[in-house]
Amino acid sequence: MLCTVNDQPTLWDAILPVEALVMSGELSRVDALLDDPAFFAPFVPHFDLRFGRPSIPMETYLRLMFLKFRYRLGYDTLCREVTDSISWQRFARILLGTRVPHPTTLMKITTKCGDGTVAALNEALLVKAANAKLLRTNRVRADTTVVGADVAYPTDSGLLAKAVGQISRTVKRIKAAGGATRTRTQDRRRAAGRRARTIAGKLKLRGAQARDEAQATVRRITSELADLAQTAMREAADVLRNGKRAVRRASGQRKGQLRRALDDLVTIVERTGRVVGQARSRVGGVMPESAMRLVSLHDPDARPIRKGRLGIPVEFGYKAQIVDNDDGVILDHNVEVGNPADAPQLAPAIERITRRIGKVPRAVTADRGYGETKVENDLHDIGVRQVAIPRKSKPGAARRELEHRRAFREKVKWRTGCEGRINHIKRSHGWNRTELIGIDGARIWCGHGILAHNLVKLGALSE
């Protein structure tokens, strides 16, 4: 059952001294912004309004999530810090003498409500700011970045070794729950680990001849790991077949455990098959397509992305776009799977901004990755009067004359500040790495980061 606000203050709240009731200026401003019933509407579809166990108040949930992303805290650390601080308890609307919500409660609400709820919260905040005339749209700038997934650096050999280990552990769970107890299987984790460590040792060799020898050894061991993984998959298929028979005979808690373990085994076998396929392709000298390459067994939506960074040529995660204004308020953002082209994402973002704020940005600027004639034409069709985006190709004389004008160059120089905005979002609001898996998890994580950032910015503008 949905609960939006807390009960009336307790006696303990009434006898607190005035000094204990004071919040910092930033928290006071954010508290005033969030004190609006419009922020409860996105949660309504996910809870029954009359029946069921009452949820924690949504006003408390929203403020706790702000603190989490504002100060980069884990769920456990967040709840401990709020428990120890009267000021943070007052900000989170937690009555004195009552318990702070458990970390798992916050996790479950976050994943249950999904990325659509976070997007609606950001929309409600921007609409509220537009109605209060806090948003300037005389010029906006756009740029893209990579939001890293919570994965280790992926190699085919490492993924194969992990896949063999996960299959072995899941099969053990199934047998412990009473499924496929007489199906013969073998634990191949030691064999896979030994081969993976051999690859690590061979890659330390130096010299041209040694490198060639090492590469040949790596290909041979990777092929052996693929053989081990395929053997483990065949045994897992037998366990699945026999384990499904045991589900019909099981009951109670054991039946639930067995069913979950079987579902997990189906998933890991499917992903192991993809890893084996791309490893075989690479051993055969054919580079697998990066748009479909699996780089993590637990996060199948993460992809390898090249953004031209010298220190990190390839990043693994999701591509995101940010559009902000002169005040640093992020007017639009989106997170996508893989490495889609920059140019087609700009016009839809400007359309969304126009719909939220009620007026078209006067000027739009972006880097050369957006520099296509179609993008400029689409922006003019929307109603944008000035577009300052350098073209990708070699410009003609008329285009060169336009790009050398003072107004054009000033907007392009101002655009570089978007790099600093992205760096700030990554450093201070969690965009350097998402800790939720999958594209939905990445959108939830990034959406909460944007919400916390915009609350701080709009709170300062509302003074």
C-alpha cells in the first residue's frame, strides 16, 4: 500500500531545542523543492492505494535517495549516517525515535519502480522549475559520454573461466535443493582456473618472438577453455532436464529454491554459449562484432565503446547524452545500449526539452560528432534559430565563412564547458560507474544522479 507522508510529529520532536532543528542551507532548499505532491504521482502505478502492507513514506524515500547520490554513499552507509544525524533525520522526514528504513527496503523500491519512475521524477522537477521561471533556454549544449558498467576488464579466457565456475556452483545449488541428484557432473573450476592463470603468465613475455609464441599459446588455451565450457554446458543440459522433473515432486521452500536455481542455470548456459561463440570466432581470426559482444556474464547489456580517449581507448558500459544550459541545469539526458551515433540523438532531445519547458531553445551547440546537415535542418524545423555545430566533412567556402564568425566561435567555445559538467556528474553524482545491472539499472542509476544534481542547482537558483 502506498504511503506518501509521515505521521504527525512525536513528543520527542516537540521538545527538541531550536538548534537541533536547523538544517544546512542546501538541504533546506532541496527540502522545499521536494515538498510537492507532484513527486508522489510516479509511484502510484507501483503500489496499491488501499490494500497491502504500508510502504515507507515516499517523501522519506526521495530524500534518502538524494542524500545517497549527493554524497556518494552506499545503502548501508546511508542508513547509518542518517541514524546518527538529527539534521539528516529531519531532512528525510523521519520522526525522532522511529527507525530509519532498512537498506534492503530502499533497494527493493528502487528496482521495483524502475527507470520510468525516475524519468517521471526528473520530468516533474523540470516542469516545476519551468513554471517557476528558473530555467533559461537562450542556449543549450550537448555532449555524450560513457557510463561504465560494474564489470571487470573482460577477456574471452576470463569470461570462459567464470562461466565454468558459475555453471558448477549453480549445479551444486540444484543438487542441494534435491534436483538431479543422480545426474553425473564434474566440477571443472580448478581446470579452468589453471588455464586462465597460464594465460596471465604467458602475456608477461617480452620480445617479438616471445610475443608470437605467447599469442599462439593464448589461442590454444582459449580453445581449451571453450572446450571445457561446452562440456559443462552439455552436463548442465542433463541437470536441467532431470531437475525439472524434481520440481513437480518438490514442495514448500525447497520447490522455490529449486525453481530459482534452474532459472539461473538456464540464463548462465545461454550466456556461456554466446561467450563460447565469440571466443571460437576470435581464435579463428575473426573479430566478433562489438555491438553484440558479451563483456559480462551478470550484465549482458554492457558493451565495449570507443570514445577516442588516450588513456582508456575502450570503455565497457553504456553511452549517455547530456544537454544542459547556462546555469548548469541538465535539461535532458538519455542512456543507450552500445555506441549509437551522436547526431540522431540531438533533435529528439531538443523536442523533449521544448515539450517540458514550453519554448524552443534559441541556440544549440555541440561538438563535431553532431556535425551533419540533417541535424541542422531538423533543429531549424523544430524552431531553433541558431545552430553552432562544426561540420564533420571539409566545409565549403560559405560554410567556412559561417564557422569563422565571432558568434559561432563563441558558442563553440562555450560548448567545451559541457566536458566539465560531465566530469562533475561522474565525480560527484555516480556517473563514473553504474552499480545496477542492465540497461534498466543504468537508467535508474543515472536518473537518480541527475535528479540529485538538478535539485542542488535549482535550489541555488530559487534563492
